[in-house]
Amino acid sequence: MIPRDPLGLQRQLAGLATLEAAVRTALRILQLTYPAVTRPQCDDEVFETTTARMLAELCNDLLVALDDHRAHVAPRLKSLQHADQTGWPF
């Protein structure tokens, strides 16, 4: 549910931005720890690398979902009466 008041929406967006930063950090750490996840999968891949690849794909899926949600919330953000209250709180 999208909050009706500007402060509630601001807090929700701040939480989503924090979640996005955490997922991007996790994805980057996976790519640094397991460089093979950025290359095409091979048949003799170690199970640990396969699991890391699956986790990286889930991180990408979550980032896409967050982007879709942001696109859904953007019109509501623009319709607020007090545009100065839409800035990030940090």
C-alpha cells in the first residue's frame, strides 16, 4: 500500500532505497568473490559457484522488482502537495 501522507511515503522510499543499496552491495560482493558468476555457465562448474550464480540471479530479480515498484510509486510522489517533502531523508 502506498501511504497517503508525504512523511509516510518518504519513509517507505527511504526503506526501499536502503534495501536496494544492500542488494547491490551483496551482488557486487558475490561478483568479486565468485568472478565466474559473471561468465557463462560451464558444465563442470563447482556447486558452490552454481549456488552463487543462483543467488546473483535472485539479487538481479529483486533489483528489477524494486525498479518496477519505484516506477509505480513515482506518479504518487509527483502528486504530493508539498514537493519539498519528497527529498531523500539522508
